[in-house]
Amino acid sequence: MIITRVWLVFYLIPWLSLVFAKLSPYPKLLLISFDGFRYDLLNATWTPNIYEWANRSSWFVNGVRSQYVTYTAPNHMSIVTGMHEQDHGIVSNYFYDTATGKFFDYFNSTQQEGVVNASLDMSWYKGDPVWLANERFEASRRSATFYWPNGEAPFPKPPHRPSIYRQWKDYRNLSQWMADLDDIVELFTDENNPINFLAWYIAEPDHTLHKNGFYNGELLKKIHELDQLFGYFVAKLKDSGLENVLNVILTADHGHAEVQGAQNVMCLREYISSEGYKLGDHMVYPDNEEVALELYHNLTSAVKEMGYKVKIYLKEDVPAKFFYQNSTRIGRIVIEPEVGWAASFSKSCTRQRLLKTYAPGNVKFNSSSHGMDPDRWEMRALLVMGGPSLIPGKKITDIPNNIDLYSLMCYLLAIEASPSDSTMSVVSQALLVKATDIPSLNSSFSESLAFTFLIIPSACIVVLFMVYVCKHTVLNENPNWMWRQGEYRPLHMDIFDAERVIKTRPELFSGSYDSSVSFSYPSVALMKYGDYGVLGSVLEKYLKTTDKVLQIGCGNSQLAAQMYDNGFRNVHSIDTDTSVIEEQRLRNRERSELHFSKEDATSMSFADEDFSVVVDKGTLDALLPPEASEQQLDCVDKMFREVQRVLKVAGRYLIVTLAQHHIVKHFMEHFLSKQQFLLRVHELENSASGFPMPIFILVATKLRNVTPMSMPIELCRAGSDRFEKLAHLHDVLSVIASEQELSQFVHMCSRKLDHEASISIESQFESGPRYRIYIVDDINVKIFRSYAVFVVPLGREGEWIFSTEKGRKTLRQQAEKDRLAVVTLSRSQTYTSLQQVQDELGPFATRFDPRENGGLIDFLSTGSVDVRVTRASGESSMNGKWTVEDVVVDGQEYRRLVFLSSSNIVQSEALLKSKKGGKKAVDLENLSCDHHILMLSGLTLLPSNPLHDPTAAQLKVAVLGLGGGLLASFLLRNLNKATIEGVELDGDLVNVATQWFALPSHDSRMSVKVMDAVVYLEQISAREEKEKLDVMFVDLAGPVHESGLSCPPAIFLTDPVLCNMKNSLNSNGWFSLQRF
């Protein structure tokens, strides 16, 4: 039974504390690189230790692709920064920078004095290695590098260098490697300042391969040494307690290819002049273009004449797929030997000497090299990864790029990745997505649980408050940690076509939005109303070229001129400002049919029914401020009456406005009261400026006669040709306000967001919010290149990764998108399919797309739109509506009690198990909630320690806050002689617990009291000593109070109640209280 496992776990607490107390609380990762270890060197014969570990880890059996050029320093930099070589700046082992006139030579290949120290200047380094990203993410994280190429170099971003580093100096041997490994384990388990990330570089077998090639026996010896080292490493992991908490990535920088004889070596200096250029590892930097063309001609001619299989590129001709052109550090001439060949700038290299030394029958030519096309299989490197976050025993045939390891490492370390060229599309196949089970001796401890034990102090008085400390610490990061501890990886569900969604049905929504941000309304002087390019699509619905048009309050607007240029010649514009009229006449002197006159719109000289259309662009907005006086209101009403007078029957009054609430209300009330106008509202996107408000055109069409009944108001949203009929003015005002809020929200989301923002969308057909959309951006990107929408299935919205800002931030990282729109659904709404959700969200998804050129939008989810099976629902007089539902998460079935008044909080959760006949039953042998497991730890503090023999423990136990009764049922089932008293304030909840969570409320050892726990404590504290409690579990929840806590309710932390808790226990009693 689980109680036995609980006893064993806590029996081992002293040992566990010795192990875990030495570890960093953060995710731990060790990156190992065996230089030049080609992927096919890993086999059962040569590397039995690595082979055994690879078979129980995630093994990329076809290796990993290196970056061009396939050299050591640049590829090690690519691995830890996720960048192509031209981007991070370390373009070869040694090179020259034409912009600065300086040489870089980290490995001292050129033997130039001072060049190694010069190579450690910060100006060389453009990337942001993972060791710095780790330490920068949280100050208490610590990183180390052991001999990693450039691992000790100062980088531009703080903290510039890792906390611990060892500079590469020599190739070292097996005993030195083992000593290094001992130091590494000590760093991870250091009692005071443990590290949580280390990058370790070993310069073999690359060194041996260069000198000996593949076949003279020396490579096999060196490979055996590396395998022996790895066997020692695996043993150290087990002995140190790191095995189940440390993720390990074993890789290499590139592969190797045997050089097929001395005749296959091109000695480059034989074909170029002795001056006029500088040399890099595989590049030439001519002093001028004339020299460049001469050298290029000589080298290409030699290749052709001598039959060398060596590619000679001018810099601009390097294939674009290699990303090796855009840097002043890349030579004008780039040299790439093909597999089986080599090219050397060595002064001692001559063809004659090579052929003489290695003539047939003499010493065999043994050498291997790299630097070839990274797409050749010979250049692919080893890649195996194992640990608690990675799938055991998985062989993956897809080939990732080594730059993709950067994103993976940031994911494993749970840190923000800097901008890079990295993607997790292939490496993510190694990630373990199955949730971690409740730990037992036969299962691995999860990272979170290891951290929990980290803070279990040895002093008994502190253990008494262990749950409080654990909750306070962990829930700051993950408020739902008690419910689920597991990893998550989104599944790609569908591709979304932006062209199609424009034609979907925005009229499904009432337009009621609720955003997480507030906006202020700008003054009229700042408002822009768009030109004919913006307004024309609506104006042309109501204007004919033969219409006589009146524009009132024309001001300096060019609308009349633009209408004229689009075929509407009979336009008369008026304004009260003489200078404005003169300016318009002067500006439009070549448009002879346009008329401008000084007129007051409240008292016009025109005849009755003189115009077919009256246009007002911003005049009403200017005349009617929010707090209008009686005089201003009267002025506007006079204008309305004059418009009505000069309009013909069937004439249209068009008002271009920003539709502030008081404007629309006054307009609608006036013309509705006349009962002689059909009223419409058109919304237009304000693309004329960066102004964050949509433009609206209010339309009043004059009827011949007064109508006996009120007519509905029609509204057409931006991007739609369909009209919604709204019966009441308040509906119109609500929709317009919602559209304005949405537009401002979209405008805000048109740029990068420093913090998450959200908005709610309501349906026209069902009351209440239908969708909540959270916009989550990568704050490090400069240009948005990727965007997706993630739909959270109903039943999973309460999980940490979906319900918290930090969780959604993690979700965006996992989805590998620059922007992710996370959509949660409403339990009060109905959804038929994910396709329906996609269709409804379409118009909104396109408006939140930050990419400059738009494009297809990925819709992501974890499965169906609703993963719930609702078992029961009802309403409690105390807690409101509730539902009991079964859900499947990562293959495990759970039953949950959810209060709909706070749907992001699961009140109770139980594991389900299968019974005969396919039925499901609540599993009372196991606890789903980790905080219950932690609360049980206190039983070890009792003098009798009931976990030694739970069947004999005669205890009086109280559970305050019965809920679904799962803790009480567990105790009753496993403490065979204990009596359990459950206290619950909500009687309806007791019935739910009995019926749906198998609470044995009628068991003779179980007593359920429906009462206030405060009153219960008063009564128990007054009992005689022998009737008091041995154990009390305080598992109460309530509304969030001033301290930011919700468990327990604030009253339970007051001195009188805490005193009653103490007095309710006998002299050896103990209580556990969860607080978060």
C-alpha cells in the first residue's frame, strides 16, 4: 500500500537530505563535447559504456549536423549560442578581421606572440552563451565551463563570464579527465554554492584522428579511454545522487573523414605568391581586389590542372545554405576540401615532400581531417542525451542542427533564450512529456520534489512548518504545483490560412470584450479620420456620381477633392471660417465644379430637400464634447434639424466619427425619436495613421413618412459585409465600445509587448465571455518571424502552464514562437470542435499577427477542444455552482471537483483506476495532490511514529477542510486503528465527496462534522487531555486575503485560533497546516 511507500520515503529523509541539500534548486544540465567524435564511432564493440547509456537515453542515431565551416572553435560557439558562425563571429579556429585589422587565434595555431590573449578581447564575441543566460535569469544560478573553447572569454552581456571556468591549455589524459570529473560532481553537489550548468570539452578523439587517422590502432585506444571515462562518469552519477536529477547532453563539434593518401593533400602555398595577403584557417584575406582575383585564378587553375578535389570560393559564392558570407571576418577566398582530401597552408607542406615521404611501400599515410560540407555524413557528430527530462530508450533517426541544442538547453534549464538561429523542431523529439508520478522508492524523484526536500530542515520545530515553507516557496513560481507536476509539449494541430479567415463570421460575436489593460481617449485635436482611401469603400455604398452632396464643416479636409477625383463632381462644402473657405477655393481652383461657401450648419441658406447626401467628417465630434453644455447640445440639435430639412427623401446623412459614447448616444436618440430614419453603423479600420481607434460612419437614411414602430439599428463590423440587427440603443453602444477596446488592444499588440496582455471575447448567442486571449511575446526578438494560436482544451485550463503568466511564458518558449496567442475557453459555453473554435477565432487571430507580411497561422492544442467528461453538476448554497468531471492528462485519468465561480482552481482531485467490466473507481490507495504527501511527513514526528506500523497506530486524527475527502479516506484506509474526524463547512460538499469521491462517511471510524472549523477548534480545545487529538491536518482554503494568501483563510492565522489549534492537541500531538 502507498502508506508503506510513504513510510519508506520518510524513513530515508535523513539520507535524502544529505543528497539533495547539496544540489542547486534549479534544473541541472551537463553538456559534454568529445571533439571530432563522429556519430558512427558509437557502437557496442568500441564504446560499450557509452553504448549502454545511449540505449537507455535519447539517441540521435544518425548524428547531428555541424555548421559551416566544420571546425572546432566556431562549432562549439554555435552549440552554446544557437547562432550560425557568421552571426556569433567566431568564424574559424584562427582568422583575421578586415574591419579591425586584428587576428584571432584561440588555440594558438599560428604560434604568434600575444595572439591568444588578444583573442580573449570582448569585441570578438557577439553571441550570448547558455552559461550566461542561465546566470542572468536568476542571480543565484551558477554556471561553469571546463576547457570549452572560448568558455572563459568575456561576452558583451552580463555577467560576461561564468562563475567558474577553466581555460583550455592541453589535450590531457584519462587520469586528468577523471580528476576533472570528480571536480564537476563536487561543483554540482557543493553545499554552499552548487552549480546547475556546466559545459565540458575534451579535445579527443580529434587530436588523435588528425595525427593517426582511423586505421592504425591509435584511434581505437583513445576511444576506449573515452568510453572508460564515461563508465566512471555513470558510476559517479549514481554514487552522488545526481543520476535522477541531472540532464546530460553528450555531443561533438563535427565528424572526421580519412584523407585518402598523400596525393590527396593540396599544399596551398605552392600556388600563391608570398605576399599581398593574410591567412586564416581555411581562408585568404588579400590586401586588395587585384591580388584577390590573382590568387583566386591561381588556386582554381591548380585545382583544375592537378585534379584536386578542393572547392575554391569567392566569399560571395559560398552557398547561401551555409550562412557564411556576411562577416568581415570571413576571407575573400574560402577553401573547402571534399571528403577524402585536405588543403594545408603549412609552410612545410610541399607535394614533392609528401609523395616522397609516403611513397607506396614505405610508411602508410595516416591522417584524418574535417572542414568539409556539413551535409556529408562524415561530418556529422555524436548526439545522445539522457536524464529526468528526456525520453529513455528512444532512438531518433531525424538529424538536427547543432545550433538547435541551444534552444533545448534553455528549455531544460527553464530560462529565457536569447535571439538565435536555433529551433527545437527535431531535438524536441527527445523531450519527456509524460507527467511524473508520485515518487516512491521504485520511481525517480521529480525536480520539484527534490527541491521540496531541499528545504526540509533537520530541526523538528522547523519541520512543523514544513508545508508552509514549501508552499510559500514553490507556489510563488507555480500556483498549481500541488495538482500536477509534469512536463508539457504542445502538439501541432492545424495550419491556418489568413486569406480564409477574413471571410469567416465575425457577426457570431456580440463584440463585448474585457481586456486586461486600460486605455485613455485622446483629444479631438489629435484625432485623424482617414482619407478617401479609407472611407471610400463605405461612402460609395451610399453615393452615386449623380448625387448632389453637401459636406458640412469641411475645414482643411481634402475629402471633397478626393471625392471629385473619384467621379463625384457635384459636391458643395461649407464652413464658418472664411479663411478656410478661401484656402479650399485656392487649392481646388482646377476642380471648377467643386463649391465652397461660408455657411453655418445650424442655419443654412439651402432650399428644403436640396441634397441627396450630407457628409460630416469630424464636425459632430468637434461640436459635442463629453460634458456638453445646454448651449452646445442645442447647437448640435439645430444642425441635425437643418440636415433633416435639406435632405431629400431617401437621402443619406453620413457622419465620419470616432464614435465616443456620448456622440453615438446623442445621434441615435435624436434620429430614433423622429421615427423617420433608418439607422446604420459601419466600422472601418483606421489605417490612415497610427491612431489606435477605429473609424465609424453613422448613417441616417431619410424615409418619406414617419414609421409607426421603431426600426432595428444595423451594424456592420470592419472586414465584414454582413449587417447585425440590434434592437436597442444600449446594444449598439456596447458593441461600439467593445470594438473600440479591441482596436486599441490590437494597436497595442502591433508592437512587442514587455508583459502579457489579455482580452475577453463574448458571443452574440450565449451570455458571458466565450474566449479569453492572452498575448505572450518573446521580449528578446527584434523582428517577429513566427506566430501561433494555442487553444487550451476545456478541463485543462486550471493547470499551471495555462493558468498563470509564468506558465504561459513557458508555453510560448516550448512552442518556439515569437508571439503566442493563448486562448482559454469558457465552461458556460458550448464548442462542437476545434475547427469551430478555429473558424470563430480566425478574424481575431489575423489582427494579432505581428509579422510584417502575415502568412499562415499555426493553430496548436493538446488534443480535442474538450477533454472533460462531466459526471455531475449542481449548486451549493455556500460555494455556488460546481461540477465533477473526469479528465485524462498524459495518459492518466483523474476526477476533479471544480467550483465554477473560480474555474482555475481545482478544489479536489483524485486518481481513477480501472475495475472489472471497464468501470472506473476512485483510487483511495494513492494521493494525487503532492501537498497531501508532504503533510503526511509530520507523522514521523510523533513519538510512536505510526508509519513504522500503520496497522497498529491508534490515533485520533482530524482533517479540517474535508473537501472531496481524499486525505481523510487515505488515512482511514491506511491507519487501520485510527479514528478520523472530518470537518467541512459546506454540507453539500460532503454529499459530493460521498457520492463521487468514495468518501466512506458511514464507516464507524469516520466522523464527518458539518460546521465551522473555528467553532470546532474551540470545542476540541476545551476537551480533557485524553480526548484531544494526536494529529490535525489543516487543509482549508478561502478567498485571497490581504497577504496574498488563500490557504488557510486569514482567521486561521490569528493568535486565538492558532492557540486553539495548539490546545486541541494532546501533549504529544502534532498538526500540519498548508499555507499559500
